[in-house]
Amino acid sequence: MRHSLLKRVRRAAKREFRRIKDEHRSTGRRHRKPPLSARFRHWLRRTREKGFSFRRNRPAKPHGPPLSKRIKHYVRTQREKYAVVFSSEYLIITLNSVVLFLVSFFLIHFLTHLVTGIAAWFCGISTTLNYAVVDFHIRYWNWTEEAVIIVFSIPALFTLLITFFCYLAFARRRRRRHGFLKRLRYLTKKQRYRHRRRVRQRDLERQVQRLTSQSQPREIRKPARHISWTVKLFLLWTIYHCLTYFFSGMLYSFLFHRRFGYVIWYAFNASFFDLLFSLIAFLVMIMIGYAFAVQFFYSGRLYFNDLNGRNRMPFMISQVFFPFILGTIITIALQVPKFDPALILLNFSMFFLLLPIPSRAARAENIHFDSRDKPVKINRKWVVWSTVIVLAIVIAIKIGIPIRLP
């Protein structure tokens, strides 16, 4: 029986493919594998001769020091890198930053207490401003929805307002208009003609001014005033304290109801929304901390000419993390004789704003500021007036500031 044309073509193609494959193979035709039963008998015979073992023949690894020595070497190199943090220069950097941290914390702490007391006074509630909390002289069943929203929302909005004004010191001013809006001015031929005439007139005026300025003595202009980086560092700590006040109440709203978290609980009264706002606060704090981390790098202009991979992370430890730890310990110690765990957690939530700094520092590029000599010294003016302000605020709120109705 003769097969079909398609089957014959397929067989011819397979034979031709095998022939070409055998020609290109140097060892001749490839031998087929023995059947599974033969391979199994061969494996049993080898197992009886050599014995059975579960160990696999793995490729030999390149020779190197043991893991314990590698760990010791890593610890030693990191210790040598960060030992500079405890030198006199870096300790002075820590002291200056701790002073700015404390004065910004107590100013925001006092102002938010004061705004809370004033908002409660407008709602007909007498208060006493203490260090840890604001005492409201009202029964809990006398609270109304309007009073809760006004008293606990206004301080949070006040901190956002302070954050906006402090951010203006770091915002870059752009004088150029948007390209699309700029093109709308030159759509018609008449608009383009007017624009060319204005440009020509402006060029002529510049040439006339250049010719007249050569014959006349130049006027000495005063240099533009810029905000010093000491003030900018104070504003930066203020931004962090304001954001901590706003988001900390939301972050711990599932544990206790303080600050803006009390408004969330009073408005929704559901655990789902408490967890939702906590997650949103956590993510927003991480993103804001990542965006503002670069400003701490630029504050190295106060002490260094260059900020590179060798001194960047030790500087962040002295400028950011040590002041945060020491300042938090001082603020907790001032709560004696009675400690408020909720306030400790609320103030510690700034850690989530500082958390992205190490990852940002690991990827940051080298920054060159200038070539001037910059001796690292204690900023005595800030230390003196900051000490006066902090002591005055602490004494006042430790005694208690009453805001009573007439």
C-alpha cells in the first residue's frame, strides 16, 4: 500500500535532516540511550559495589577564609569607618544639632498646646496646659461633635501651616513659565511680530546701558541676603516636628486616640478606618522622609567642603540620629515624676521620617560645597538663647498655664 504524499514528504524531510545532522557531527551517528530497565540494573550493580550514599557530588567552591573571619573583618572595617563619630569634631556637630532639635521641639510643643487651649476656649471649655497633655475641664459626655473637630483639628492644621512656611526656605524659585503657556502668547502672526519688536527694543536698551556704564563708575550693589544653613537646619527640624505631630496621631490611632487620631476615631468609630489611616500615615511619612533627606546632606555645608562616601554616613549619624536619640531621651526625662507612654510613642514616631536617610545616603552622589576653611566649633549664640527659651517653656508648662473662661 502506497502512503499518502504528505506522509512521504514528511519521511523524506526527516531522513534528510538526519543525514545533514550526521554530517555536521564529528563522532558520527548519535547512539540512543539504553532502555530504563538496563539503566536501573546498571545503577543497582554500581550501588552494590560502592555503597549507597545521599551525598551529591557538588562542584568544589573556590577556597576562601571561613565565615567567622569574614564577619570579624567586616565588623573591624565598619568600626574603623564609624569610630570618627566619637571624635571631638563630630561630637560638636552632634551638640549643635541637639540644641536645634530641642528648641524646635519645645517651640512646636508649646505652640500646639497653646492653639489647643485657645480653640477649646472658643468652644467654651476651660483648659490647663501641662507638659504631657492639655487638661480639659469638661465631662466626657458634654463633648459635642463640633467641639471635638475644632479642638483637635486646628492644632494639626496649624502644624501643616508651619510646615508650609518653613518649606519655603528650601523651595527653589523658578522664574520661567511653563512652555505650553508661553507658546500661547505667540500663536498669531501679529503676536510674533510684537514679540520680535520687544526683543529688539530690549537689546537696544542693553547696548545703550553697556555703553553708558563704561563711561560712568559702576555702582556697588549689596549682596543678596540668604538664609544661613544654621537657620535652615532649625527650620528643617521644625518641619520634622510638625509632621510628627500631624501624622503621629493617625499612626497610632489603632492603639490610642490622641491628637488628630481622636478626630478619626470620633468621626468613623471603626477599627478598619483606624488601621487604614495608620497605614496611610506610615507610607506618607516614609515618602516625605525620603524627599527631605537630601536637605540634611546639604547642611554639611556648615562643616565640610565635600560630602562624599567616606564622611556622608558618619555625618548623618552625628547630624541626625544622635540628636534624635539624645533629644528624645531628654524630652522623656523631663516628664518626671509621671511618665506618659502615649507621648513617648508619639514623639518616637519621628523615627519613620528619618528611616529613609541611610538608603538615600548609600545612593547619593558626592557634593562639593566650596573651598573655604570651616573650623568646627560650638555655636554659642544658639546654645545660649535656645537654653533660655527651653527653660522658660519647660518651667511654664511644668507649673501649668490655665486658660479659663471669664
